[in-house]
Amino acid sequence: MEQPAATLIPQRMPEKMSNDYADLEALCASTTLAHVAYTGDSGPLIFPTAFALLDGQLVIHGSTGSRWMRHLEGAKASVAITRVTGLVVARSTFESSVHYRSAVIFGSFTRADSERHEDLLTRLSERLIPGRTSETRASLRKELAATMLLEMPLDHWSLRVSEGWPEDEDEDIAGEAWAGVIHLGDPVATAEAAPDLRVGIPEPESVRALVQSPRGIV
């Protein structure tokens, strides 16, 4: 199957754009949460939902009784998928930022064909919890009938990747502030000093407290 290319022309920071479909697949494989936005009768709407990439389509599911699912079918929509992997702690708040991979997919959702419905639903379930469907009973006919599957082709998408170290001004590098990256690992976060940090500048309390916080970092 031919891999769809990114179609959005960047206006800012084109160096963060990726046209590599493998990067899009990797992002989608790293998370199960997407945010779907469209304009309904009452105005702009957005909602979070689980998703999977199946057969070159972005697939979501919901109840046939769901008002937003019914309105979404056939409507122009955009889907945002984002994973934050780190906090860039610069020597100034202006240069501080985050490490992230973020994609937006544009198009319209259509209802999955009835003959593919059960197979797609099984594969979507396997995407969320691999191996689980073999441990449970088969879906009942009424359960399948109560579930709507919508899919959007990956014809138009945009992907940004933000990585790297703080990009501080020379006068800030010469100062006394610590700089580095807080990696949002699982299950713990870790702090790493920037390569250009001068010897003798200690890790600040704010960074230590955030890394050690029992609340974790979202």
C-alpha cells in the first residue's frame, strides 16, 4: 500500500516538520488517545477518544446512540494526536519548551462497511489490550449492532517533532541558571543537564522537586 505523504505546508519552524510516514506510525503506536474536532449544529466541538490505525485508516468507535458520533459521520474533521516526552528547562522562561511529537490528520469520517465491522472492532480492541479478545467471550450480535465504527483516510496529515537541548542566548549560557531536559520516563522522570552547562552549577530545587513529585508529571 502506498504510504500517504504529509500535505500541510509549515508557516513556522519548518525544521520541526516531518514528512516521514514511519514517524506518524510510530507516534500513533505510542499512544491510544486522540482528540477529534469538528463543527456541529451548535458550533465547534472537540472530544477525546481511543483510536487505532488499521488498513491505512484512522479508526474510532462509539455507541450508535451517541449524538456526536452520528453528527461526525460525513462531516469535515481534524484529529490531533500528541505525545509529550520531556520538558526543556532553559535558562530563561522564553526559551523553555517541551519535547513532543504531534500530528494532525484532516478529512472526513465514514462508517465502516458492515462486513468489516466485527473484524475492525476486534483489531481495535487488540490495539488497546493485545491478547485480550482471546480471553473473553465473543461479542453478542446486539453488542455489535450497538457499536459504531468510523474511519478516516490518512490522505492529509501534518507532523511536528520537537527534540533537542535548550537554545539559550550566549549571555544566558554565561549566567548562573541551570539548563537541561526533564525526560518524562515511565514510571519515573529523570533530569539531564545540557551539554553546555558550566561545571559547578547545581541542579535547582524546582527540577528536583518536579522529578521527585509523587504526583508524577503529565
